[in-house]
Amino acid sequence: NAGVTQTPKFRVLKTGQSMTLLCAQDMNHEYMYWYRQDPGMGLRLIHYSVGEGTTAKGEVPDGYNVSRLKKQNFLLGLESAAPSQTSVYFCASSSGRNTEAFFGQGTRLTVV
Amino acid sequence: KQEVTQIPAALSVPEGENLVLNCSFTDSAIYNLQWFRQDPGKGLTSLLLIQSSQREQTSGRLNASLDKSSGRSTLYIAASQPGDSATYLCAGRQLSGGYNKLIFGAGTRLAVHP
């Protein structure tokens, strides 16, 4: 019962470096999401996807790009990391627009 | 703009007590409300999902209710155990800014001591 798996779990980047966070789900869900969680700000939606080959912006998309080349994978990219992107990133998936959302274990990213 | 508030922010109780965690939202136009549990340094575990047409959902010792008209949801935990210690988050799903999203409360941090 893997559910939603995120890779890596921890990462430290220097300002200006790039990286990609991988999210994989084995539940055949159409919808996938990337959130960030910050103290005092709660969870905020970065980008989401409503199916393979589709992506859309959430409420805090600046500085991030995403791709959904395969239904089971949703990638989050940081082209030029900034200290403001230090956060815990969560991936989630759901079978439909208004169905139960399932979350991964998170990636703790620190940008120095 | 939807705002989700959870009260109390923190709660410490002895083992065995029955608990009520509160979640209120300002905009009743939600599709559903979901309760999550988050352990320190971990991800979110889905506990219960209540669709807007439902009044409550139950799973084991957990019972969640939803009153859209008053903008409230409660999570009832019966016979609390130390293993219930975690942060509990509620999230309302609604159409906002042109897309469908979960709007989270800040959470209630629960500590159950033996």
C-alpha cells in the first residue's frame, strides 16, 4: 500500500541551484497537487494537475514549474532556488475533483 | 475569501477523555470537508471526508459532523489515547480563484498524556 510517495525526503540547496521533486502515486488517480507548508501560513497550493499532460497554477506558483508526463507521476521543479522556498513540500492526489485527497510524507527543503 | 479557523490551537488532556475539536469556515459554499492527522515531521493522513450533502461520518473512535449553514465542523474523539497525540487539520474544498482547492485551517495540536 504505497499510496503517494515523494522523493527525496530531505534536501539542502544553495541559492540559485535547481532541483526536481518527484511525486508518484499508485492509486490511478487523475488529480495531483503540490502544496507547501510553512509556519503560520498553513498549507498552500502551488500547482495542480487534472490529468496526464495537464497542469495548472495554484495560489503560489511563482518560482516553480511542474510536469505530468505520466499519470502516476507529478514533478515539481525549482529552476533557481531562493531562501524563500525553504519549506516542507507535500504532494497529494485524488480520484476526482471533490473526492478524498491523499498526501505523501513530504519533502523538507532548505535553501541556504 | 474563505477562512478556516480551528479552535483550540492546542489541547492537552489525560488519557480516556472524550474530545471535541472545532473547525469553522466563513464561506458555506464548500463541496466537502476533510479531517487530517499530521504527526511531527510527517505527512497528512486522511481521517474522514464529509460531503456537503452529508451530516456526519464515523470511523472507529472518530466522528465528524458538518453543519454548512452555520459554517462549522467538529471532530469528536472518543476515549482518547496517547497514540492520538498529533496535529489535527480540517480543510474545506471549494471553487476559488478559478480552480478547485482545499483550504486548510492552522490545526489543533493535541497531546494525550497517560
